[in-house]
Amino acid sequence: MTGPAAEIEAMIGQEIDTPVPAAIQAVAEAARERHGPAVAGVLFYGSCLPGGADLDGVADLYLLVESYTEAYRNPLLRVANATLPPNVFYIETPFAEQVVRAKYAILSLTHLERLVSPRTLQSYFWARFAQPVRLVWARDAQMRARLCTAMSQAVATTAQEALPLLSEPLSAQELFRRAFQESYRTELRSERANRPAEIYDRFAQRYDRLAALLLSQAPHQDAPSAGAAHRAAARWRRRRWLGKLLSVLRLMKGAFTFKDGASYLLWKIERHSGVRQNLTPWQRRHPILASSVLFWRLYRKGAFR
């Protein structure tokens, strides 16, 4: 690999190798111990990453596994992870006389490599991994290389899918803000409407450099044709319809994989949107049966967009 693509992968390689705080190492190790030798790599990303170890927040981790059969004894969890990835769990571990909290998702390596490619309609994975990621642990150098390549592909896919929506000349700010704006619209998000802009602004120099490299890979072209722009807009409309349905299904699945998952989800929604919804004892015992009523009440209060 040579040229801009190689530069992008080298840049992502330096980025993922940035050391993470000891608190993140501790909670990642605790998550690894749950699933034993099935885990081949651990990634740290999300809203806690810029501040390091925010012990008042919940860190976001991904555990990459060789196969779901090795990761789970429960066959239902294997099927759920393969059918609607990822499975998400909650964990907390003591650290320096405090408690570090994290939610971690489990995904197979082959699944990851397919889901960050342009072959995958949904932006759920490639738009996430186009953002800064840290490699907490990898089994070996080959595993690190595969993860680095996957993160680089996620960046390329995100840009590729947003470009036809924009007119030239364009800036890195326009490219990545639009990409994150569109990807957020494919999910039930509780964050503020300006969150996509904040993602770019926080790492503006990074995105500026990536955009320059991405745009230099192809020869200069005029603004996308009306047909190309129309097809791209249609793809994003399909993503929104499908993505919101999958978001509901993932929330319902999370009620099974999280300990007291319904309470956690409502805490997260309140933290991002300010909308509070209390659970009755019955709703705590039967989160799936109560989910449709809770979802409608939260939607009416403005918790989702």
C-alpha cells in the first residue's frame, strides 16, 4: 500500500497506539477476564476518550473476538450477537478507591471488517470507528494490524458515503460534520442536536488532515452529478428507516444483556437529553413488556430525535 491510503493507515496506527489511562486499562482487563481467551483485542472510544478516565461517566469499549462460540456459553447470546451485532454489557471495577464503569460491546473480527466496509448499508459501525479510537490491548502484532486497517477503512467509508451529498469546493468541516449528522439521524439519539458539530470541533486538526488525504486519493472532479446526489440521498433515507428500527431492537436486547439494563438506559438518556423517566417496580421486572410504553413517553418528552 502506497500514497494517501498508506498515510491514512500510518496516521490511524499512531492514533490507536496512544496510551490510555490506567483506569481504562483496569476496566478493560476486568471485561477481558469475563470472556477469557476468546478476546483478541480491546478498543476504547466514545465520549469519555477526550477526557481520559472520567470516573463519573461510563467508558465505551469494544471487545473483538475470534468467534461468538468461543465468547459465550449461552447459545442465545451467540445467536443475538451474530444476528443483531453487537451485544452490549455493563461492568464496573474498583480502581484507586473509586469505581470505574464501562459498557462494552462484543463483535467478531470478521464481522467488524465487513461492517466498516462500503458493502454495509448501515452507518452504525463505520461512522463510530471513523472517530478517534485507542487500542487498549491486542493479542499480537497481526491483530493490531487488522484493527488498524479496519479503523482506516471506517474513515474511508464514512467520507465516501457523505461526499456525494456535498458540492465542491468543500472543507473537512463540511465533510465530517455532514457525515456525522447523517449517521446520527439513522439512530435514536438522545444527545443534543449540535453533537455532530462537537465531534468535528473537538478533533478538527485530525479531521482536516484526514480529509486532505482522502480527497487527494481520487482525481479532481466537478461537483457530484444530480443523479449521484439523488442516489446518495436515497441511501441515507433507507439508512434512517432501517437504522431507527434496529435502534429499537438493540435497546430491547440491551435490557437482557445489561444488569438492570433499563435503569442504565434511562440514566444515559437523562444524562444526554435532560429527560427523566422513572421506572415502576413492574417495569423493572419486565423491561421488554414495558419498552413500547417507555419509548413512547420518552419520545413525547423529546428524549429522541
